Amino acid sequence: MEQTPGDSVAAGIPGLGCAAVLLYRWTVVHERLTPAILSRAAAETGITEHESHRALDSLLDACLLQ
């Protein structure tokens, strides 16, 4: 699997990009992430809505969120 620019090496999970790391950190701080607050999380982390949906998919695929 080829990493794209912006993928986080520090995360240690191939394919988990910076947006996913930001979204995961936001979720840990706020103790939950629901579809209703995904746009708020995106705005507060500085990622786009599109990036937030892709990041959420990555986090679900990596079993970091359910």
C-alpha cells in the first residue's frame, strides 16, 4: 500500500493520514464521535468535511473507532 502525502509516519499505522490522527485525537479529548458531530470535529481540527469522512473510514478500518 502506497502512502500519500500527509500520511502520518508517527501514527505507526500504514495508510493512517494526518487527518485521521487529528480526528482520533479530537475524539479522545471529546470522548465520542457521532455522525451528528463529525462536521464540528472537522471544523475544530481544521480538516475539510471530505477529509473528515475519509479519516473516519480509515479509523474504522484500523479498528480504532467503532
